[in-house]
Amino acid sequence: MLFSSVSFLYYFLPILLIGYLLLPTKWKNPLLLLFSMFFYFYGENLYISILIISSVVDYTHGIGIEKYRGTWIPKALLASSVIINVGLLATFKYSDFFVENLNALFMGDNPLALPGLALPLGISFYTFQTMSYTIDVYRGEVKAQRNFIDFATYVTMFPQLVAGPIVRYSDVADQIEERKRIGRLDKETFFQQFGLGVERFAIGIGKKVIIANALGELAKTLYASQEPSVVLYWVAMAAFSMQIYFDFAGYSDMAIGLGHMIGFKFPENFDHPFISQSITEFWRRWHMSLGGWFRDYVYIPLGGSRGSLPKQIRNIFIVWFLTGFWHGASWNFVLWGLYFGVLLTLEKMVWGKAVKKAPRAVRHIYTLFLLSFSFVIFDTVDLTLLPVRIGGMLGLGDIPAINSFTLYYLRSYGLLLLISVLVATPLPAELYRKLRARLGGSGDGKAAGTWLEVLDGLEVLAMAAMLIVCTAYIVDSSFNPFLYFRF
Amino acid sequence: MKHKIMTIVFCAILLAGFALNVVTPDKDISFTERRPLDQMPVLNKDFIFSKDTGEVLEEYLLDQFWNRDGVRSLKVWFDRIVLRKSDSSGLYEINGHLFKMDYPLNENSVIKAADKIKDINTKFLGVADQVAYSIIPDKAHYNPLKDKYLSLDYEKMESILTEQMETVSDNGQTRIPAMGYVALEPTLELDDYYYTDLHWKQENLKETVEAIWNYFGIEAELDMDEFTVKDYAPFYGAYYGQAASNGNGDQLSWLVDEEIENMIVKDFDEMKASKDIVYAEEKLGTVDSYELFFGGNSPLIVIDNPSCETGDRLILFRDSFGSAIAPLLAKEYSQVVLVDLRFLGYEYLGNFVDFEDADILFMWGQAIYNDSTMIRQR
């Protein structure tokens, strides 16, 4: 089930919220578990068994690790958990890729049949979550959860189940327990929390449905064109970059917003990555929960930035190879990860200091220029097209700078592109904050209060309008998948 | 307070959406989209445990969404007015006329269409002055703001076809037309097309009919005053639903006189409910009212006109545009045969059609030339 679907917005969510608000506190976790299981079953049907296997494995492993601490068993259980989770991922996500490459390299005229397994929704996310739980229990950073319903509630929690953010058990363990202890929230806290969630959800669905989907169509149309131009390749790259950002950041916003509504605070996943002034900074702002996962569970255990230079470089490349490969079972994702590996190594060891000293504008241009090519790699599953697209951007080959086809789409999508660029920066939020501060501090207290009430009312109206317009977009389209579901 | 109101409004929208969708009875057909709507699947064990459960239910919920047309039109409004997009899902509106962007020109397809016409010519026809082809311009060709949009290049399509339809003389010096060309473009203008549909209006085809007659040596004029004009409104054309337009529908008119009423129609599509009739008025108000003409598409229709005793025959290779013009063309022919190669492979034509001494016209819209895979060989 997608958040931007009729089934979710107008059936699943209202029924869940009614139940959630009416039921006594002690039933909230079981209800959430039930609805989360239905949420997953609706789209994935019997693949729910993989989710259950992953949950049971890490639940039992966690308890085992704690029970036998001080013996060799925890290490064995940790290895077992990692092998099972990575094994599920390898089987369902990468088996076709492995067989294809095996066939290409060794099998000649007798290729092996492709397993052709469908990718279970969100497997990359929930296997990483459950693994992180077992690792954290092994490290003694969290206590093993004894209540299976509470543990399964964490693993299957529908807001973050299929496309993140990657929520670690330590992020929500207290919240799962606390809600049982403190009972019903007082009204003010409840509305504060729920209202924040609504705001965040409305912003997220707008990013996904109005911006990401439309720019995805634009990128697809431009790349499919038989009338290339230099500007076309740049616009297609920009449209895809904005699509992938708003698709994923929109989903994260919706997840975080839904979390608020049901009483959970999930970690942030994006922090305006396109304002970064270096590639290193970009990765501190982009898909933060994944970056944090690889940092804490791969990079640091490998030695991180300690040890000899070759070892440090090795660590960076292992992490970025895995980061790329995590995004998809295709060589372009591996290349994409390694591209960042190279850039980050160079920033760390060669030109990072020079970049820091450069004027602000130069730092932005430097970062955006290098990111441009990364998004082209990310979008080009068929690597034979990569030289064509990058060559096109650089004006290589016999193509015009611009043509009527490109101009038409630039004109048609110009405003949306502009909006997307603005919304990708903190500028609109900052301007709104200043406006509130100014009006709130103007004249006498009564007038200021009135102004703020007007702004509050406009916010509510904007949220309602966003929801209704997004519904119109959803009803108008018959198929509306999230990009990140394939990862 | 803001968060309280925010919460209440949000929950109200969700609950209202839920209640309206539950309470509103399901519809069978979307008239504006011209298609049957998905119905609630039977929730048995097989369905619930099938891999398509979610997808099938989602399609059903989307199709049966409360006030679906109104909700979709909000999206079109938002695209056009707020985001200033030139088109919404490839459709745009100029002065009340809806247009669909068909782009780009597929030159290979046009060449293949020409090859198919020549192939038919070689197999069955072979008399150059009795065989002609023509292109029905896409409505967008007459868009007054054509330069601001992407559309099929009519002139280029015409020149490609003209070139393809030529053969080189025996001495290799000159190029000879393999068949004639009936230029329809000068006979039409934008208002000869419906506002909400891609098709032309029958009542505006006088010049077009006469151009075709004249090409085949028939010096006749179509006297429009002789006809009784019958009307049906509102006619929601194919673009109306796709564009989720809020505009008014069209008026669908058709021309009737005694001669047309006496025409004898034989429709070879055995599956059709409305057949063997020039104007199937029972089709008005159905999903596609344009099926008024001959009850809709058919691979082969033979129209005999007892009022015309010349013995002249016309074989018209046509698409849906041909349905409206055929009764008018038939006024100067004893027999008109309508062949739709989208539904009948041309290799089998010899079994059904007698080409002897007939005038033959290939007349398709630009969309068919641009996607000539629709012209079936088998």
C-alpha cells in the first residue's frame, strides 16, 4: 500500500485513526501491529512471511544474545542474524543480478535460468532495521525486547516499513514502552503532536505527488526524446534529481508525520542536501538514516578513519560500494556508489581544504556540478547510455544547444522546476519564519495575535488544499509507485 | 489552537472521503472516459491470496472514487492555472477546443504506411488514376497557437508520403506518382472539428466531399439545403474525459435525406449490436455517441445506394473519420465499401472486396500514418 493511494488515505488511515484514538492505551501497540501487517499484506501478500521471518529471527536472536552473554553463543547468534538477513536480501533482491553476471562471465551458451523473484516491498529497509537491533543488543547498547508484540510493532511499523527512514530500535524503544506506561496524553500534547504530524504529512504528500511525479514524467519524456539537445540533457538531469529528492524526502516527511500522529518520533532523513557546499556535506544531509547505518555498522567497525592511509581508503570504498549496491541490483548503482567513494576520498585527502577556502558560490557550483553527474549515473540502468547522456550534457556530439522540443518542456515545466528548486532550500521556511516573527512582534499584542491567528488559519487551509489537490492527482493517475520501493 | 484545528480538519477530510466513497453506489461506466469502470472484486480466498490483490483493489477504488470526474478536473485546473503547464497529460485547451499532443512525427512509420499502401496497390489494384491517397489533418494542425505546442508536422508528413508514392521512370530520369493525392487540408478548418473530440463534423464536410468526388471525376456539388439536420447534445468527445474538462460538450449533428435513408448497409462485423444502418441513433448517449455513424467501427461495411444508378463504386480504406463522411460520399456512388485495416489484414482483402472498376481512396488521419503498425497485413 502506498501513502499516496486512495486505499491508504481514505480507507486505511481513517479506520486506523478511529481505532487508535478510541482504544485504551494498552491496545495501541497490538492495533498498530495488526494494521501494519494488513498494510504490508495488502501490497505484498504472502511475502509478509519474509517480514515475519526477519522479525522472529531477530527477536529470538536478541533474547539469545542477552541470555548467553559472556559465552561464544552471542557472537554465533549475531553472525546468524546477519547471515539470515543478508541472505534474505541477497536471495530476493540480488539473485537475478548474480545469475545474470555469472551467465555473462562463465556460462556461455548454457546460461542458468534467472530466479525471477519479485522484490518484496521494503526488504532493504526492514532487514537493515532488524540487523541493527541485533547488533545493538550484542553491543549492549539496547536491551533485548521480551515482548514479541512490541518487537514486531517496531519492525512492521507501517509508516517507515517500506521506504524508511531506517529507524533503529534504540530510536523508538522508549516510545514503545512509554506509551503503555503513561496512558492517554493530555489534550494539548495530543493535538500538538498530531497537528505537527498532519503538517508534515501534508508537506510530504505534496512533495511526492505534485512535484516528484510530475518531474519524473518530465525526465522520462526528455530522455526518451529523439530530438536531443545540450539543454535537454541538463534539464532531464535536473528533473530527475528533483524527482528522486522529492520522492524520497516526501516519503520520509509522510513517514515522520504519520509517526507523530500515532505517537512516535522518527529520525530525520534529509536536511536540504542541495544547499551543501561539498560532497561530504551532501552526504550528511542526504538519506541520513542510511548514511548513519553504514557509518555505525560498517565504516567504524572496519576502523573508520583510523589506521594507515590505504586502510582508510579501503574502508571508504567498501562503504560506498555497499551504499551503491544497496540502492539497486545493477551496475550503475555500484558505479554511483564508487563515484561518491572517489569524490569523498579526494575531498578527504586531496582538495577538501581548498574547497573549504573557496568562495561560497564556488563551493555550491562545485558541489552541484559533481552531483549532476551522480544523478545521471543513478538514473542510467543501461550503462551504454551513460556516455550519450554525459556527452550530451558536455556538448559532445552533433547536437544543438537547444531546440523547440526542449523549449516546449522548459516552458511547460519551468514554474514547477523553479518551485522545486526553491522548496529544496530552507528559504521558504526561513521567509515564513521571519514573516511570523515580524507580524508577531508588530503593533500591540492584540494585533500581533490576530496576525498570527490569520497565518495559522492560512496554514490549515494550505494543508487542506494540499491534501485535496493531491487526492485529485492520485485519482487522475492509475499507477503511482514510489521510486524507492525498488531499493 | 492551530494544531487542534489542523487535526480536526485533517480527520474531517479523511472521514468525509471515507464516508462518501462507502456510501456512493458504484458506477458501471464512465461516460466521460468512455470505458467500463472496475467493479468490486469478489473477496474469496483465491483473490485475497493472489499476488495482485492490492493492485486490483486499488484500481477499483480509483475508478469508483466519489465524484471522480470532478476530482480529476481539479488536477487539470491545478496543472494549467497554478503550475502554468502548457498541457495536462498531453491535452490542452485553446479557445474551448481540446487538443491532444501527438508528437513526434515518426518518419519510419509514415514510410511503412506508404509501403503498405503500395503493397496493396501491387496486390489488388494497379490502376493509377483510379487510386488515390489522402491525409486527414490532425485537429492540432489548425490550432491557431500551433507554434507554441508540439504537434505532428503535416507538411513534412505530406512530403514524405508524396516522395514515397513516386516511382522512378524506366530511364531513371523522372519520378512518376504511383497514385494520386487528394489534398484535404485546404478543405478544412478548426471549426470543422468538434471542440471535445478529435473527429470532424459531418455537417461541415461539403468541401471535403466535393474534393474527393472531383478527384475521381465526379462533377457534383453537395447541396446542404437538401438535408434535414438532426442534433444530439451534449456530445462529450474522446478528449473531454481524458482532459477532465469542465467545459460544455459539443452538439453532434447528422445529415438525413431520403436518399441516405434508403441506403442499404451490410456490416460484416457479426459481433456488433447496432449494424446494417447508416445512423444508429440508439448509440446516442452511450459511452461513445460518435458510434452513431454505422454503429461504430467495423472491418468491412458495404453501402448500396439504390438512388444512384451510375454503377460507380468507391472502395474507401478508412479509419473512424471515414464513418461520418461515407454517407455523403455515397450519394454519388452506387456502392461504397468501407475497409478498416485496423481490424482486417489486407492480405485477405481479395476474399471480400471486388476492386474491379472501382475508385479507390486511402484516407486515414495523421495518427494512423504516424503509427502504421495499426494497418494490419494479416
